[in-house]
Amino acid sequence: MPDSEEPVGSLAEEAARLFAAVVTGGEPASDAASASSHACPHGWCPFCQAADYLQEHPEVVAQVLVAGAELLKVVRDAVEKATGSREEQP
């Protein structure tokens, strides 16, 4: 672990740093934007594989969004039923 006096950032900043480190193979990145321009030379990086797959199959993104919306609706309904806070809707 390097001895750096760099302050710890917010959760989002630290997540971006982690992502950049994973994508670049541990090489320091100047900022999170540099991680998004990375092209995986190995082909085994899970982030790059997922990005490539989603670029080739944009319909998957739509399906995931629909499934996520349905999941949130089910969770909301379950919470409302459990707490008895369901309001009458017109």
C-alpha cells in the first residue's frame, strides 16, 4: 500500500478511483474520465466485457430497465402492504 497523504474522497470519488485502478491494471489514472476512455487490451476485464456486450446489444439495457422498474414496484407494494401505509388512489 503506497504511503500517500492523499485525502479520502467521497464514496463516488473513491468508487471512480477503484474503477480506474481496476480498468487500468493498477496504474494511477489522472481522473475518472480517463477510465472511461480505456480500451482493455486483454479482453478478459469484466468491465470491458460488459461494456462491449451492452454496446453490441442495446436491447438488453431496455430489458434491464423494465425489469428494474418492475422490481421497484413490487418492493414498494410490499413495503406499503407491510406498513399499512397504502393511500387510496383515485
